[in-house]
Amino acid sequence: MPVHVVKDGAGSNIQVPSQLQRIPIPLLSPTLDSTGKTVKGRVIHKGPLVSIGEDYYVLKTVVQEEDSQQILSSEPSSINVILFGAMAKDYSESVSHGDVLLLAGFTLAKSPTAHKDKLHAYNLQMAGDDASVYVYPSSTLSPRASISKRSSPLRTEDTKAVKVARYSYVSLSDLKPGVVVNVYAVVCFFKQPFRTKGTDYCSTLKITDQSNNKVGCTIFSDKLEEHPKIFKIGDIIRLHRVKSQLFNGAISLLTSHGFSVVTFDGTVGSPVVPRTCSKSFCFGEEDQHTVEALRVWAANESLVPAEPSVPLSSVQPKAYFDLTCQLLAKAPVDSSCMLMKVWDGTKCAYPTLDVFVEPNTLEGSPPLSKYIEDLTVNILVYDNHVEIARQLKPGTYLRIYNLHAVPGASRLPGNDSEQSDQTGHLGFHLHGGTSYGRGLCVLPDDSPDIQDLKRILEKISDSDVNDSSLLDVWNTPPESIETVPVEMATERTCDHTMDPVTLAEVKTRGPPQVYHVKAQLMSYLPQKLYQSLKLYCHKCKSIRDVPDDGTVGGMFLEAQKDDGPCDGYWKLELHLPREPPSELPSRTLTLHMSSQLVGSGKAKELIFLKGATLEETCRIASAYSNVVPVMSPQGSMTLLDLSAPFLFRGSRRYYGCKQCSNVKLRESLGEEVEMFDEKSVAEAMGVQLLQYGLLMKLELQDGTGSLEALLWRDSESFFHVSAVDAAADQEAQDRVQDTMDRLCPPGSSMDRPWLDLCLSSYSVEEDGQRRTCYQICHTDARGPNPHTHILPHTHTTPSDT
């Protein structure tokens, strides 16, 4: 039996093989050799047993890492498990929600649903004789306790991590002088550890909690690794055995004998991963709840910054800012200054300072590509920070705090004779001292703040590095398309001759204007693309939504309730059988044809259908060129309410404007129609034809700012599809969806392509006030297989409103 239920106690005859080595779920990867490995997790979802053949079954379940709080990784801690054959059936009968599993003999396969369910990027597949599932029912003693009785190498840390001692924690508002306490708090200010005049390092920080009291804290230790690992304001900190004291009339905290500290990322929803050098710290479910509660409170109090750092592309002269970056190379300038060459995947908007050093003093690889060199900036590190900078290895990811963007730098320390004049260039200086939290620290490889940058570097290393491939993944567009040949995901079709401008510049200018911009698409509305279909009236400029089938079907049924015999001047009347079951069996379904059309031999070019449901109308429309649904409440034939379609042409439906139409069905209708299309039929019946359009709101950004722009007037040429086709044809709808998925893929903004856009600005008046709006025009989307022609259609594109 491939599924084994392990019962706690001496009576159990099932033993887990002791040679198995446990692998945490977040660390699973396709390069892992799963031989002799096991995965441990708790069942959080159990799907149904599905039969796909005679005596062959499939079942999907989801398990969550039991000790996810101990795993120092940002990867998801839950994973899909697919079981096949007899194992799936045994699992269905033996396992319940909440049970703990040990899975052995698995294989890894890429998960096709990872972007939707946000679980692990790979599935565990359990099939064959080597696959085994060991089940610890939730109703028995904790499996961790029973496993720890054996000297199993599944995970040596298990026996340490499960010793959850009980500690009492004090609110910051209840601190009394001279008492040793334990506290949980949110970091609202911090300095990186700095060396004192003695042998210790010192960290200073300010913390707060739900009491809104702010308390200073000073930490002394001669070992840097024992200091709190704080990376940004809003991080959560747990302090054990700190002593409260009264200093300058205020309570503060100071380390005491046996002091320990654990920190956590403060972002709501991120994994609760302890950061500490201790191997015997205690952390249980109650601690996890405390951390999560502090995260939510801090977010509600706006203590957590929206972005932990500022990209180089957004830096302004004279600003002090925090920078997250990667160190490419470094070199000493003199005894009190160190040069660091760094990049963050974006390009500074200003010319930056160039620093000359002797090539043999440079540690690390200088940028080989001209484009990478353009993204690299030089940072001069001074005084007490030089000691830390000397210890850094090229390739390390850093966060630099209180970095100064110095405008107009012209003189550099060191080799002045080798320097060219660079007056007006922007220099980056990390000044000496620790004021305002000034300093730098190394970020761990699993930090969520560097994953975007790491993905860029992986793309570069996995390909033959060339200019165009690099630009596809950079986070800042080129200054001009003439200087950098970048592959854009859209192309402008206008004849305007002008230089591109930034979005920040666009927002400073008044309407009406036309601009060329390069930007990324950050989001769009509506997310459900069928909601972007609109009906537009050229006459009154009104826009309305396309009604759904439920609404239209209700209108057809309502029209049958007050229906009577029709005028006799309609030449031909055919009574058709209704397909059971009919909601209104007493009503008849009839076809009417104009006497003029019958006489001219065009009887089937235009037919009028009375007494039909929406479904019946659609079936009949598939066999005739033009079908008009009608009713005759007082003996005179007329159209249904114009909220419903007035004309069916195959799978396409056409609507009229209720405000601008003057409907009248006349006996001479056939004489007035020369070519039977939606325009001529509408005109002959006095209907103001509504035109289909695609209306979307796009949020654009380019590193200097963001703005919202409508895609409306030229939306059909943008998507290479007509709106009327998008309303009726699934292939056309898929084309629109595919385009949006390509321009705005889920995940990081660095994975999104750059768009070359023509943008127009105009003003509208709302509630007595005028505001500036923007619309994308004269722009077509490009793709792997771009369409060169719009699908054929017979109506014109809606104009600006």
C-alpha cells in the first residue's frame, strides 16, 4: 500500500525510513536530486478523486511546510501535490484535511497554475513503486514529537525548534525603570552597527507598538552578527532580556546579560521568517500571531514606507535617499575614501560623475557593455564607512542609507591630474558619521527587495549579452531611440516630428498637446476585458455598456407578453414551430417579410422575427443575412426596446441609440435599401446606429512619474481587431487578451516591455472644474506575430469624446 498511516505509540508497525533527508518546500528546485529526500507538510486542501480510466485515478492536494517560519526563503511554502493510480485512491480514503504528510519518491514538474494560485513554481508528482506517503493523522499526537523520539536525520533542527518556551511580553507603555523585560515592537528609526571607542559595536534604534509610545533602544555587542538584522523602517523586532532605564527624563532600553534579538520583515502578507544568528531561539504560533498583528497595525498607521528605497532613475539633485543596488566593483581612492561601482537596473536621469582609478586597484569586473556602463554609477564612501566597504565582495546586494546626490561635482579626491572637468555632473556621496541612519548593509540573497534586480542579472548571464537584449530588461527607457536601439512592444503610426519626453514633463504642460513618450504599462482597467466593450453614438456622443445575454433575454421575453396580430401589408407570414420546452407555449413564432422585398426577389435579404426568444433569434440569424426582432403590441409592427439589439447579422448584434432614433417600420422599407448592411438597414428604419468601441484605462510609468491614459479612439488599430468582432468572435477576444498579457504580464514591473506611444492631452469639465485627460492615439501593438491589418469591419472608429 503506497499510503502508510503512522500511528503514535508502541503499537505502530509503520516506520519512516531513517535514511531519508528532509528538504523544506521553499528550497525545492528542478536541479534537486530527489533520491533519498522527503518533504514534510500539513494538508491544507484535498481535491476530489478523479477517474480517468479503468482503475486509474488522479487526485490533487496542497500541503504547506510545517515549519515555514524557520525557512529563510521568500519562496512559497505551499505546493501542489499530484497523486496518480492506486496511490490517489488510497490517499482519498486515508488522508484528511489537517493531517501531516511525509512525501518520498517524488518527482518535480513545472506548475502551470503557479501564477494564479501563488503556490510553488513546481508540483510534486507521486507515482510508481518508489513513491510513498506517510500520514500522521491530525487526531493523534503531533508527528514532530514522534519523529523526534528517533535519531532520524530528517532535520536536526527539529528538536531545537519545537522547544517553544513561554515568555511574557510588556507593552512599551508599561515599561518601568530598572526592570529586565521582553518586548515586541515595530522599528521606526535605526542606525547600522558602528564601532565604539572600545571593543564593542553599537546599534541604536527607536521602536514603537500599539500603545503608540516610542522608545529608544541601544544595543552593545562585540560581535556584528549578534546585532539586529534590520533592513528598513517598519521591520518587526523581538527583544529578550533588555533592561529599561530612565535617561534624560524618558524610558529607554539597554542590553543586559543574556540579551537576544530576532527581527522580521514588516510587510503585511510576506512570510514570517525570523532573522537571527541564534540556532536555539524559540518561536511558536503565538509569536507568529504577534508579528502579523504588529504588521497590520504598522501598515494602518503608515509606519511602513511604500517603497524601501529610491531607484536611480528617480533621484533628484541635492536629495538624500536610500538605494538598493548591486556592487559591481570597488577600489580605494585614498585612506579615507572608497569607490564603489553599483547599479540597480535603472538609469539616472542626470549625467553622473566619472571617477578614475588605476585599473590594477579595481576589485571586481568593470562593465563590459556600453549599456551596462550607462546604468552604473560611482559612489564615494567616506570615513567610518570605508571599513565596511573594504569587506564587501563584488556581486553583493546592498542597501545604502542616507546617500547624498551632490550636484555640480567637479573635484574628486585622489588622482586629480587624471580627472577631466565634470562640472554639473551628479555625484553620489556616503558621508562619514551615522546621522539620519547613514550607513550601508548587505542584503541577504532571499530578500524580497532584490528579487527584481536578480532576475535582470540572470537574464543577462543566461544569454549572449548584446545591446538589444539588455535593453529589454532594463528598468528605464533610453533617452532617445536614435542613441539606443531598443525593441519596443508598440510602434507609433503618426507623422509627428518631435523628441520623446518623460511623463513628468507631460504632466507639467497644459492641454491640448501631443507627445511622444516611452513608458511601461503598470495596470489597466477593466481587468475583465469583455467589460471594455462599449456602444457609442456619434450624434449625441453618449457611451453605454453592451448588455449581457441575461438582460437581453429578459427583454425578448418581456416583448412577448404584450404582442398581437400584425398589420396585413406584410406580404409573407410564416408560423414556425417552437422547440420545447417553451416558456410561453401559447405564443407563436412568425417570420415576416416586406411586400416590397418579395416583389423584387429579395425576400430573404431582410426578415422580421416576432415572438422569438433570444436563443431562437440567434439560431435563425445563423441562416439569414439580416434578422430584425419585432413585436406588434397594437397591431402595428415595431422594434423591441432599443436597449436590445435591433438587428442580428450572423453572430453579430447591432444596437440603436434610444435618444437619437426615430423608429418607423414602413411598407416601402425595401425600396429604401440598396445594399443590405447594418448602416443602410438602420437608416431605413430610422435607427441611429451605435458603434462598438473598446475603452480601457491604462496606468503608465517611466521612472519619472506615472499617469492614467485612455485607450479609445485608436483602440481597434492598437489591438489589430475590430470592436464588433471582439463582441462576437472568441478569436478576436483572445487576441485582445493576449496583447494585454504581453504588455502587462503579472509580477515584477521589470518583466514588462517598454511602449513607444503617441499621447494626446485634452481638458474636460466635471462638476464645474476643468481637468486634464490623456488618450493614447496613433499607436499599434506589436508582438511575436504582429498582424498587419485590422479585421474587416464596416463601421468607423469612435472619435474623441
